Amino acid sequence: MTLTPFQKYMEVQRHRIDVDKWCEGEKISRDPGRDYIFSWIKINGERFRILYETSKCKKCRHWKKCGYKVLVECNDYGEVVESVDAPA
């Protein structure tokens, strides 16, 4: 299944929220709960979108593994190669 660019972005953002929520839970020794997610989106959502749009992760074939990091430079970067049908 091919994801639309928006679906891909949402999956990357959801992963980032999960990582940050887990880190916060470790800090406070409990699950920060659903409110943490809404707070994260309100505080970080716009900035994350901007970082994602300018990151190498947006066009990398490894985006599921580390796209949530929204890196500008990455040693593991691998350009996504669009499949081209062979001429008939």
C-alpha cells in the first residue's frame, strides 16, 4: 500500500509523539496520558511540520525507522527510487 505524503507525515509525527510521550513517562514514572498528546500537538505540531518539510527524512527510504528525528543531514539517507515500468 502506497501512502499519500500526508499519511506518511502523520505516521512520522505519530511516531515522534509516541517517543516523546514514552520519554516523559520515564521521567515522571507513569503514563502521561492522552492529555500529553494534545499538549504535544499544540506546543510542537507546527514546529515539527516545518522541520519535517525541510528534513532529509521526507524523501528517505528509511523514513519508517528514523523519520521521527526529522534530520537535515543523515549518514543513513537513501533516496526513494520511484519504480518505472519497463516499456511494453
